[in-house]
Amino acid sequence: MEEFGPDGEIGGVYEQEWDILYDDNGQRIERVTYAPADTLKNLQLTEQDLYAFRNTNPLVLTSDELSEYEVKYLGHVKVDEITAYVFSVRPKEIGKGRQYFQEVIWVDDRDLQIVKSEGKPVPEPKTKGKENLFPRFTTYREQIDGKYWFPTFTTAEDTLYFSTGSIHMKEIIHYSEYKQFKSKTRIISATPTDQPNAKPIQENPPKDKH
């Protein structure tokens, strides 16, 4: 993230790199691998900004959350080398303390997966002495494994109009080195369902110890 001065010069920079992993229970694990000193002077990153980096900008939308949004079909267009359906996505209502996104998304008409999105996080919290404004962003996706489309690049350049003055800023997020993690499951004992009182059958019966 860069902020610019009145003459277009870079006034400060925020930069970090993360490794994002998941444990066997599906819990997200984040490890900061690179974090030089933050030199931003006028912009201050908040928890809402970091949430947007992780969830809103790459458009992480689960099936459980889909019911919270209104999806409207806008048309069928060509995007680079593919054709895609276009939809607007916006929250049906704003829940207290929640962050949503308001975007236009492009869905590949062959794989039926999101290939591009444009929008911004909503709402923009404003309390006495504090304002949290978000830039409009565009996120692009690419086929990673020949089947699924994942976000690879987010860019935003906007002017944020705070009550104390405007700030011109730029934001770039790269998503890379996707890897598929698999786990192996082995049944070590089982009880036949039609014989509930039967002794469990073990895959490798224990040996007697001498």
C-alpha cells in the first residue's frame, strides 16, 4: 500500500508477506514472512482493512453467506479471451459490526467460476474522531490447476475523502504459490451397523506382548 503527497510523490509505504496455511481441522493459520517498517504517515491500517485484504478483496464467499446477498444478472460479455456472465452482488441488509462487499462479478460461462470482480467493502465505519474508508478495487483470477479459478492479483488506486482532507493511495495484492493439501484417513476399527453389540473389527489386531 502506498500513499501519495500533494505533488504525486510517494509519502509512505506499507508492505507485508504472509504464508496462509490450514490445519487438519480446517483452521486458518497465518505466518508473516516479511514485514519491513511501516512508513505510512496519513493512512492507518485497521482490523477492517486487514479483513478486506483476506476476505473482501479476493471475494471469499461461502454458501452459508450467499443468502445474505442480493445477486442480480446484468448481462453476457467478452472478457479478454473468454465470455462471461455479469452479476451485481450487494448485501440485503447491513448487520451491526459486520463487513460485507458490494461488487460486480464476472463468471466464466464454461466453468461457471468467478474470473474477475470489482467493488469495495461496505459499510465504511465512521465514529467520532475515526473514519474507515476503503478504495474501489479490481481482483483478477486465473486457473491454477486447470480447473479452479483462484485470485492472483488485486489492484486499487483511489482518493479517499476524509473529513480532515483527501488522500490519494494505491494498493496491490498478489496471491501466489497455491498448493493443494491432502490428508489421509485410515479406518482402524469398525462395528457392523446391523450388529450393534458386535466387537469392533480392528484393521491391525494388537500383538501379545511378552
